[in-house]
Amino acid sequence: MADQIKVLYLVGQFPAINHSYLLAEVRILRTLGLEVPVVSISPPDRPLEKLSPVEREEAARTYYVKAVPAAQVAILNLGEFLRHPPRYLRGMIFALRLAGGSPKRLAYHLAYFSEAILVGQRMRRSGVTHVHANFSATVALLVARTFPVTMSFAVYGFGELHDPVGSRLAERIHGAMFVRSINRHGRGQLMLSCPRSEWPKLIYVPLGIDAAEFALGPPRTVASPPRLLCVGRLAPEKGQALLLEAIAALSAENRPVQLCLVGDGPDRAWLESRAAELGIASNVEFAGWVDQARLMTLYSEADLFVLPSLAEGIPMVLMEAMAMQIPCVAPRITGIPELIEHGVDGMLFAVADVEDLTQQIRRLLESPELSTQIGRQARARVVRDYDMARNTERFAGELVKFVCGLLH
């Protein structure tokens, strides 16, 4: 039945190095028989020559909204207005209502509306009547309000849930055929943002990885000093400042470690300054963004993977590290306890508690046997519950059920 439907994937940016799971998901859905054209609001996050061959292939078949010249956007919007004035005005009025009277939000929502017109026209030309949004739910909602199509969207974590009023989450849920959460905690948060009558449309389908891509190397011998790896955007919600304090505490105990911070962002200069203040600048490497090949090398060299975040969904990098049998330390927040059972396949600490974070790192460093055991069980957990192909097939079933009206 899957081969009878077309679903347009609307993505905020595609392909993007930190959203590689979307590329994998699209390609798996196609192997399952769905027709999945992709529209991306923004162009790829790297120049074409820096994309992988698969990414370049996908970029070549993706329609990029922001690549359309402004004059052509205006012409296309005018053409849509002349084609169906009532429908166009209905969509625009809805966009203005979503803006809520704020001049800044008004400008943004008018831009979203003009983008929605291009997406809707693309759907019409392609014969697609359902759009599934990833990091672009407002545009998808405006498409569904302006064109005779349906929409759904996915919620991944902090970015979509931290401001449900400002993001008009209730309106998004109401306008959606279904909403996917990648963790159970997120589904619970969605429930708090809508009436009980809407709860059946809130589905939980986890993401995953292809564990075969994370081949195991020879058994690890802990380096001296031990090497810690942390991957993520350098931003306040990622909590790297807390990890620096933990590194300083370990150094004060004459237990020095080397930390590699992979990623970039607004906090980088502050974090570099903070490391110097704490006297651990020589213990911390700021690697910036790296490609997948380099990240695989860093995984293979790491003794521990540490995630100090204040807010998350279920980070893909945590799954990747677990698949590499690297013992992981992560906060006991949101969906992470769904992935890690404390003391079994990873170590959890109380969020924002530097002392607890330090203790969990220390515990693994002091017990190579525990670290090895946790690493083995971590990979087993990912293989069992977070296989990308298997979970995407499950999501395809949900798409078929909702979009085709099938009953199971």
C-alpha cells in the first residue's frame, strides 16, 4: 500500500551535517516504495564540493526555496493570488494571525507565507497532496491552510518544545494530520499543548542509526591521560560550561583528562575564555565542526563520551557513540533515560549538577571493567531498539495509516 502514496518532505535545511538522519530516512522511505520528493527552505550547510556523493545526489534533486530570486518569488505569489484570490487571502490572514501583532513576527510570518506559496505550487506540479515537515512546521501549516493538501510534522526536542506559546504549537498540532515525536517524553510535552481530543494524532516513533556503519575497532586501551569526547553545538543549552567545571575538578584531584569539543556556535569564544580561567586550556581542544570521517576517527580515539546538555531530545551522536561501544555519560533529562539505563548501558547524572557529572566520569575512569561492560551493552541497546531501517519502516506504516486512512 505504501507505493500508492506520495509524501513531500519539507526540511529547514537539507542536507545538513547535524541532520544526517533525515537524509537516511528519506532514502529508506524510498526503498520501501514511497515517493518522497524533498523541498528544503535553505541550501545545504556546506558548499557542494564538501558534500558526500550521496549528499550531492540528494541536493541535485531537491528544490530550494531560498534559491528562488526575490523577484520571481513576488511573481509566483502574484500568480497564485490571481489564480485563487479567496484561498490566497485566507492563507495570508492566517499567517497574520499567527504573528500575533508583533512587528518582528509579522515580517517573519509574511516571509513564511511567501515560502509556503512556493512549496504549495511545487506540490501541485508534482501531484503531491501531503507534506511532512522537519524543522519547518510553520511553513507546512501555512501550505495546508492555503492549498488543498494535508500536513504533518516531526518534533525532535528542545527547539520545538521550549516555547510552545511563542511557536504556536497548539495551532500546528490542530492543523496537522499527525505529529511525530522521536521520544516518549516529547509526546508527553505535546499532550500538554493540545486538547485531549488531539492526543490520538500524537505518535511516538524513534529515530535510529545504521550500527553497521559504526564498525568496531580493536579493543580499547585507556589513554594517558584519558580522552573525553563531546559533540554538539557550542550553545548555552548544550551545557559545555558544566563539563569544563567537571574537567577542572578532576584536574584538581590530580586526575587530568583531555577533552575534545566537536562543534561550533555562539558560546565558543566564551568557552575558550572559561577554560583559560579554570586553568585547563591545555586540557581542552576546540575542534570545530568536523566531517563524518574525522568524527569516526575521534570516536575511535575516545575513552569516554560525555554529553552535559541542559535540554535535548535523543541525540544521534549519543547513539553513534554507544554503537562504537564508547561508555557514555549523559544527563537524566527528556528522552535520554529512554536510551540509557543508568549503570547498565551508560551513566546518567542529575542535570546541571557538576558534582554528579564529575562523579559519573570518575566512576568510569576508575573501573575499566565497568566501562568495557557498559560499552558492550550500549551497542546492544542501540542495535536492538534504535535501528534506523527498522524504525523508518515503522514510521512508513504510520504514514500509510494516516495519509491513506488505513486502519490497523
